[in-house]
Amino acid sequence: MRQQSALCLALIAALATAGCATDEYGNSRPYTNAEKGAMMGAIGGAVAGAAINHKNRGKGALIGAVGGGLAGGAVGHYMDTQQKDLQKVLAAEVSAGNIDIDKNPDNSLLVSMTSATAFDSGSYALKTGFYPVLDKIAKVLNTYGKTSLTIVGHTDNVGSDSANQTLSDRRADAVEQYLKMRNVAPQRLTSYGRGEASPRAGNNTEAGRALNRRVEILIVPVVQE
């Protein structure tokens, strides 16, 4: 990235200092405004391309960490089987209404866990009684390692926006740190909070607020391109 940036800067400097081209007879002449614009556009494109490639190195590291991505035709079956295994090990929690497991049209899975199961009100410390649940989830996640995992925290609307944002961030991070301790590869994990911005239900009842106080794990297949 540094080499490409340096090259672009050198080209820009050359354009600024030389500032001439040749006519049809080989004689020197100044660049026209159109020619200068075209050259600057090409240089800008090179810079943008370098930035994009730099960002894509993150996906390359992820593919390396999971031992290669999935082939496109295998994704659906892989994620279907993973969903069935999650539903099997979490059958009691799903039956009790404490966890939902849904498959999205893009083959990603969404595991939603109520904060009543995982956290005390206003706290981001994981309840010890929730450890076995996360242990079961981690075991399945480690079995199906060709996925990236985004952990998102949510709250109800009780309290200030800033306090709820901080609480949701910390709850998501608590789940992320626990999964790391259960040998889920850090390269697969990211977490953040949404505060009260994405409710599942109305906040005008306690039942609705309880549904909104949750942590979700979005499980996305890593596809080889």
C-alpha cells in the first residue's frame, strides 16, 4: 500500500513539474486540461484500487484462518446442517422461548438470545448460569468453522440513548470474549452494540422490552471467491 501510494504521489509530482506532452510532430507542448484530468483520474483510480485491495486483505486473512472458504454450491447444505445442530443442542432454550434460531435468505443464521437469559438488568456481566448455553453454541461454531460471526447487543428504551449504547456494546463484547475463551478463532469474531435502535417488539410493555433486551449472533458463511 505504501509503495503504491508513493508511486501515485510521484506521478502527481511529475505531472505538476513537467506539465508537458508532445504534439504530432514530436515537439513539446503543455498538457491540455482534458489530458490533465484524465491523468489525475487514472492516478485516483490507482489509489482507490490500492485501498480496496488493502481492505480485502481482511477477508484473505479470514479465509486463511478458517482453512479456505466454502464453494458456492456447498453453502446452503453447510448452513442447513449447522442450523439443525444448533437447534438440537439448544432445544430446551428454544422451547422455553429464550433463544431463536433463524435462517436468512442469504444462508446466514441469526441466533437471538434474550438478555434475561444472559444478563441481569442493567449489567453486562454474563450470568454464570448462561455459561453452559454459550458452551453449546461455541461447540457448534467450532465444528462449523467456515463462518464469520458478528455479535450484536440490543437494549430496550429505558434509560438514555448513550447509556443504552454503552450497555449494548459491552454485552456484545462480553459474549465475544467468552467465545474466544472457548477457542472460537478471534479472526472470525466481531462485536458491536445497537443500543435501542433495533427493537423486535414495542417498548410499551415489559414483555416487549424483554424481547428487545437481547444479544444476537449473525453467522455468515465464508465463501471462496
